[in-house]
Amino acid sequence: MYLLLMGAILLFAIQTICFKEFSSRFMKNKADYFLFSGLYFLIVVGILLAINGFGQIQIQTLLIAVPFGMMFIVAILLYMKAMELGSLSFSALVFSFGLLVPVLCGQLFWNESVSILQILALGVLLASFYLAGDAKLESGRQFNVKWLILILTAMLGNGVLMAMAKFHQRLMPGKDIVEFLIVAFATAALASVLLTGFRIVIGKERISGPKGVPFGLLVLGAGVTTALGNWVALLLAGRMSAVLLFPVMNGGIVFVSAIFSVLLFKEKLTSRIIAGMVLGLAALVLISLG
């Protein structure tokens, strides 16, 4: 079970690297992004169908999964744009704080209380943002407001996705789990194809020149890691307590992403950014434990 957890962490960390590599090397405009997304979403759907098949689903699943797929496209676009400007490691950390959205929804709509630990986590989170404000970006520029706006918006999008998935399982506990993902990513694939055409015809954008093997490998990597990562996470959700699963998984993804950012992208982690990440990881744990 713990090997599966480590596998999920590694899969999602590699997914993040695929996103960053694509955004920095191949994404010249939104048409490029929607083409990339449509291709890897199709791989996700194919893998999930091969693993689980597709059974009869309820109308509630369709009504939630379709907008989930649309939101996924937006959230990942914002995440990629943020990683173009800022640190992979700290971007991954802030993106993980989407956890705050389902926590807030739980309090407002599902009669779930907010604990003292979760309130404390908000203060720790703010402290981590302050410390990370001194982070150097890959280009040598200082931390900037555009990055902050992009990553916070991406974080909110990620949180809305979590809240939608949680809402689905509150309505239909234990049912249509993989079917939900298949419908969501099939919707995202179809939307990406339509948006690619729209950007080319209406937006007058051109798909960047021949992509070659590196582009194909990034599409394959994003598709495989997204499909298998979500599948393993679903398996673990039924076997491990949420108190253990979510802090370890989110914290592990941030930790592995930080290692990759240093080894692959030569990012410099100053003492301030390291302190900010430690506090951020602590806030993730407090949110989940609360």
C-alpha cells in the first residue's frame, strides 16, 4: 500500500514536470496548449477504459463530470503559465493549497466544522507566502505579481475541482468513481479539440512548427501519469485514512517536485524559500489533520 502511495507521488511529480517542460518548450500560444491537452486527455481516457471499462452511470455523474472536465482545462492552463514565470517547487506547493476550497465548502454547505488546527494552518500559510516572496525565478528576476495572480487563480481552480469531486461522492458515495473520471477527461478532450479549432480559425493562431519526438514523449508522459496517478489515488482512497493519505501525498509531491526543480531545472532554493516550503508543508498537514 505504501509502495502505491510512493508511486502516486512520483507519478504526479512527473506529471508536473511534463507540464512545465511543455509550457517552456512548446507552448507559444493557446492553440498549442489546447492541442497538447486534447492529445493527452485522449490517452487518459484510453488508459482508464482499459483498466476499468465503462459501466452504466447516473445522471448526477454526467452533470458534475462535464463541468469538471472544463474546469480542469482552465486550472492546468493557469498552472502552466505560472510555472513559466516562477519556481516549479513553490508553484507546486501553492497549487496544493486548493485543499482550502473543499474545506471551506464543507463548512458553508455540508455542515462540516473548521477546526482550530485549520485556522492555525491559514496563519502558517500566510507566513510561507511571506518567506517565499524573496524567491529567485529561473530567469534571475525577482518574485512578481503576475506569477502570484496566476498561481493563486490556479490554486482556486484546483480547489474547485476537489470540491466538485467531493460533492459527487457526497451524492453518490462509492459509485461511478472511474466513470466520473472517464466522462470528465472525455469532455476535456472534446473541448480541447473544439478550442484548438477556435483558436486557429477565429484567433488566427498557428500551431507551432513540427514538434517531433520530445513533444510526443511529453504528451505520452502527461497522459500516462494523469491516468495512472488518479487511478492509484482512487485505490488508495478506499484503503487508507484521509488523515494519512492527503497530507503525505500532497507533501510528497511538493518534496519530489523540489528535488526535480534543483536537479533538472537548476533552480536555486534560498534559505527563505526552503523555510517557506517547510511552513507550507506544515500548513498542508494541519489542513488535512483538521
